[in-house]
Amino acid sequence: MRIESSVTAISWIPSEAVEGLPKIPFTMGVAHYDDPPPDQIEDLDAMREADLFREANELRAFAEFDDDGKVVDSGHLGRGHIGVTRMKVGPREVSVAAVALPTLQGEPEIGDGWVRFTQTAGGRTGMPAPRRVSGKPFFRINSAIAWTTLALTIKADGTSEGELTGASPFPRHWVYDREGQLVQKSGTIDFEEWYRKAHGGNTPWGEEDSEAFVTQVETALERELSKSIMKSGASSSPKRLDVDDTLTEQGEEGEGVYLLLDGVLAVEVDGDTVAEVGPGSILGARALVEGGKRTATLRAVTPVKVVVASPDDIEPSALEELAAGHRREER
């Protein structure tokens, strides 16, 4: 029996993700941030032509098993996809081809009734980015390298499991299953770390990969509301937390709603961690709907960036739906 499956990662630049001097072209409108990718992948090539992502890693593979579940053949079928760098120069838009690095496909690992594949794909923009970097040669002309490393396990029973095992610290990486459905996200972005260190031997094409901090996806309602919150201008004054800082304390008065832009927050109820939430989550609705008291403590697991949204910008019915979905302590 032959089984084919896939897992795909899409890399894109969220609003306000670039920091320091490199942010200036984005602020001036010369360079651009990206809109969030869709929840469902239909056509990767069409998405690339429409400039909907910076890079994509499509790990597609097959495995053939005999009647006893023994692997008789297997192989890679996927590849990497690279976008273009579009910049505005006056009234004109200039497209600069990005530079794709060779797709790295590991030899399939074969076990009892399963085969595991790994694939790394990525590259860099075609525009130069002169800067000081950490480690030799201490100065680079080419831009930093972005990548994802995926793993896919195909089993004799017809099931498969995909995962993001490594990724550059920047930009954001979203992971899609064999049906093209969004299932995971990278939880953190560190532009400064990436800008100074993602070069040469500090990449999978050198000597090392970077572990990916992965979170589950937020709800479709949260994704829809987050677009409205960002368009309202709330992102102009983000709040930052260090590890172990608290965003809210259980039992305190609460009036604001929070959109988690980056990082991971632990949800603690009566001192116990009942959940962890990642980028895109909207928090604080229960206090507004259920009497004004915070029902959980939100503590930073990683460095965190959030924005405060006005409850007036969210429909009451949407707040009630958010609150209903966040009753974690009752589960």
C-alpha cells in the first residue's frame, strides 16, 4: 500500500515585527508587512505569485508498506518555495528576486510500521542589508537567512504526523497539515537575534538549527477580531512583558481586552496552569462579560508583546462567544 502525506510551513512578517533601524523602510512604506496567511492552503504557487508569504516549506513524501506493515519503498516529493521582495520607490513598485538556498532533505528514517522524513527550506531577500553581526566575519552585506525545518511521519495504518522541529527566530511561521489546514504556529519572534546571528554556520546550511517554540492555533473568531483590532491602531502602543511577568491577576478588576502579538502566556487558575496561549489569542473577555473580575492570572512563559483593545471595538455577541470559549477552568 502506498501512502502520501504532507506538512507545510509558511513564513511571513506580521505587523510591527521589525525593530530598530531596519524598521524605517517599513514605516516609510518602502517595504511592507504581510497580511496573515489564510486558514486553508489551496494553491501554494498562486499564493507565491500574489506575494502572500516570504517563504514556504512543503514537505511532501510517500511510503509503501507490504501486508505486514514493513516499509518497501519511500521518498521525498516536496520542495521549498521562495517569494519576492517588493519595494516601493516613489510611485513605482520594484520586485527583487529572493535567494533560495538548497532544500535539505534528510534520508528517511525507517522504523517498525513507520517512516520519518525531515526537510529544511529557506533563503534570504535579494536586497543587501549591511550590518554588524555576532561572530565571524563580524560584518555582513547579504540579509539574514530565514528557514523552517519540518518532520513528517507516515504510518502503515494510513495516518501521518507533521511537526515544526526547527526555525529561524524571525519571521512568523505557520504550519499546515496534509489537508492544508492551519494547525500550529511558532510562538515567538526575535528580530534582533535573527538579524545579528542568522548567517553562516548559525543556520542549517552551516552547523546548527534553532529549536522552534510551537503553539496551537487560536480560534477563527480570534483571528477575525485580531484583524479589526490591528486596523484600529491599537498596535501603536504595545505592552511588553519579560518572562514570569504577569499581564493580569486572578480576582483583580479588569476592563481591557488584550491581543497577544508575540510570545506565550500561561493561564493560571488558583495557582495551577490550565493552558498556554500563543500569538493571535484575545484575552480578557470573561471579566467584561461576567462581572468585571479577572478569572485567571496570565503569566509570561517567554518574552511577550500585547496590545490593549477597547471593548467598544468588539461586538457584544463576539465578546460573549470569546468568553464562552475561554472557560478553561470548567474543563
